[in-house]
Amino acid sequence: MELEVAGATESLVTDPSNAAVVPQSLLVIRKLASCNTGARTKALREVTNWLPTQLEISDEEMKKLWKGLFYCIWHADKAPVQSNLINRLSSMLLTLDVPLSLHYLSVFLTTLRREWSGIDVLRLDKFYLLIRRFVNCSFQFLKKNSWDLELTLRVMTIYQEKSLLANEKKFLGNGVNYHIVSVFLDEIKGYLPLSIETYEILLKPLFNVMINSQDKVLLGKIRNTVFEPLLCMGKSLLEKMKNHETEIDTEVMNLGTIALKMGFSAKFYEFGSSSDCFQGNRKVLFGLQKEFLKLEKDMEVSGIKVPLPALQVDNADEEVPDLVPIITNGKQKLLKVSETVAEGSKKSSKKKKKKKTTTPEEGSKENNNDNVIIPNGEDVNVSNGITSNGNDITFGDIFKANLQKEFEKVAEEEGLDKDGESSLLHDTSPITITNTKAPKKRKRMKNGEAKESQNPETSEQNTNTAMKSGDKSAKRVRFSIKNNLVWKPQSPLPPQSLRIPPSVTPRGSALKKGVPPGPIREMPSVGKKMKKKKVRKVMKTTSPAVKRLRKLQTLTP
């Protein structure tokens, strides 16, 4: 590992032997690729503090910086450390100036494609996460700038020229392109809905890839992860609107609107029939054109008009809290209800933990803090739900609910029903009196049986369960699972290439009736091995005496 990093960082420094000649920035970059965790952390802190202060950085310095950052991610171990580092690097897009952010993004894509072929399988997941975070932060960067059309076009042009349709044949980095396309739709879901013009600019690099790219894998990724999900969302949205469903999922609404309002059928027909289109991509384009044309015709026949959803506002998600007027020292203030409830609960918990004797002055102070004073003269105890107006006291819903819970707890402890009557009054079962005295001569019992005999309630329960179960014999049967197993060959038999042991089944329990026993097959015990009898093999041949007799018979006339 140290040899790899030494080779990777050798190009960062002009003369490593003479540290005085090396600029200070290159020394920091060299520490980013260090094997020492402390050195990397210190160098990263210096870079993240220095970079936002710069207005412009040369292309060579940015490439050297990103090479150091690449190997800083390379050395990061454990998921929390990797995630924290990746979040810090991707969020730099939001803190830099706009020209520097675009330069930072373009050099990131160039560096990742250049180094992609050297990434091993064990480190691939954290670089996939790095790509996903940068795609998300680029959309967040556009949202921060109010989705300016010119800036959106510049960002998507960077993705097209530096990654998706890069002309560098030396560094392919196809895996970077595949993952950008795969996470594109997932990461943009949180920023929808947008205007039609913004949708066209965001999808323009994908259309250009489908026209000009000769990579069939990339073309299939765009079709499977972008346009086919849009088609499915459009179909589901149209069906729900036909059924007049009022509650529609926001994801279905946003993505289905893109599929129904963008006019994809005409676009795919134009792209597929143009002379610039690569011949191998026409089939995919015309296939998508037929599917979207069918969807658009279905919408026209049904007569449903899909409205464009309202654009997102930054402060739309924030809820306006309910405010409660409070008068303190003659001045009226507004506090959140949640804050007053939280303060009341904290103070009540402190009172339970520490019981102190309070003077009347201290008690009045505490009451002023706990209760909310409304201008009409009513005292409201937020924590307890009790309001008082002069001499009249009214109990709120919170107080009644708490009182009901306490009553239910007491009723359960005392054995009362919900109606308040005792369950013992309705019990008509006969009372049996048992003699708890043990006989003089008795056998030794275990600890558990002795405790049960001392408790009359448990003994009564055991006698009742025995009466209910019927007259069953209390004979104990020793049961051994080892002697109750039968080994069966599997049916049908597995092929000879598989070495599978036979399955085991029980013969059937002697304690349960109606369970047929399994097949009994006596197996020889392991300890006693059967001795095989030696059988002498005898060859069936004619004896020499018979041969001699036959020879004499042939000689005699």
C-alpha cells in the first residue's frame, strides 16, 4: 500500500529530497495522500479552510489538489469515516464561489475517470457513494441559485463533456458514466417539481448520449433507470386520475407529470430519424417513442388534463408554530406552545426528583413560571390541563385523560372490571379447600416442586389443570431422541455429483396418539463393528485324477 501511494504522489512533488524547494501548497497536498491518519486530517482541515477563501485556482493546481483528495478517500477506512469525509468534500460545492464551484466539479469528474481503472473491488463502494453525493450536491447547488437556466446549462454541460461524452480515449472510466446515469433520477426526486424549461436542460445530456454514444451499456442504463421509470409513473398517474383518486403520492405526481407533459414521443421520433443518430441506437429510440405515444394518446382519449404542480418554495416546508401570549412584568410576549409544554414537563420532573419545602413567595414564583397567563384573567396550567377563572375550576382534556389512565391502573391492581365491579362477585365456581400440611413421610422434592407446594394458589391451579385435562396417567417415560430417529434416503435420488446425506425423520412419539411411527431400520452401533466372514474363493476346475481317467479312456480300445 505504501508503494502504491508513493508512486501516486511522486508526480505531485517536483523534488521530494529537497523540501525547501517544494511550495507550501504541494506539501499540504502530499500530506493528503499520507498513510498517517493524523497527517491526513490536519491537511484536510487546512484545505477546507483555505479553498473557500480563493476566487480562482489554476487548472494544474486543482488537478494536483484533487489527486491528493482522491487518495485521501482511498485511505479512509470504516463507513462512518468515509461518509463524513465524502460529505465534507461534496458540500464544498455550496461554499465556493460559482466559477470555482464549476471548476471544482469538472476536475473532480476528470480525476475520477482517470483513476477509475486502478480502483479495486474493496474500495469501489465508497467511490460510488462519492459520485452519488456529488450529483446530489450539484442539484442542491442549482437550487441554491434558484435554478437559473444559464447556470443549469453550464452544470449539465460539464457532466456531458467531462464524463458522459468525454473524448479522451486514454481514460475511459465507463463505470463513472454508468453510476451517474443510474443515480440521476433518484437524486433529483427531492428537488421536484421544476419548470418545463429546466427539465429540458437537465435531460439534454441524456438525449445527446442516446443520439451519439456507441456504448450500448450506457444506452441501456439510460433507458432502464430514467425513461422506463418515468413511463411507469406516467401510467400510474393517469390511472389514478381516471379513478378520481384525491390522494396521489408526490413522487407519482412529479415524475408522472414529466412523462405526460414533456412530449417525449415527438422528441424520440425526431432524435431517431435524424441523420446524426448512431444507427445502433435507433431501435431503442423508436421503441421508447411507441410507448410514450401510446401513453399520450390514452391521455387524449380520456380527456384528462394534467396540471403542472406548483414549484417548490424554500420556506414552504417550515410550519408556523402556534403562539401563546404571556404577560411578564407588564409586557406581552409570544412563546411556542411546545416550549411551554416542555418547560412544564421539565419542572414537574424536577419536582418529583427533589422534594423541597417552598415558602409562599417561592411557590408564587413557580406558579408564575408554570402557568400561562392569558389577558382575560384566566390561569392556564399547560402541563396539567387545568384552567381556573376566579372561583370556577374547569378540567381540560389532558387532565381527564391522565385521570382515566390512573383509574385504569388502580382497577387492574385491585381486580376490577372496566365497569367498576369486582370480578370476584361474578365468580360462581365452587371453593375448594385443600390441606396444605405435608405428610410425615415424604420423598425429597426438587426446589421448584417445594416452592409450588408451599404456595396454595399455585397448587390449586395445578389441581384445576389436572382435572380439566382428564384422568391421565402420571407415568414418566424416558424418551431419547437418539434412538427415535430413522435415516431415509432422499427420493428422488440426487445426482451422483452431489454428496447429500440422507434425511432424518422421527419414528413417532410414544406419548402422542394417532401419530404413525416411521419406518424402522436397524442400524449397527458405532462401537460394535460387524466382523465379515472370510470366504475362500474356489475356482471350478477339473481335478487331475479326472483328467488322468479321461486320458486312459481315450487310449483303451
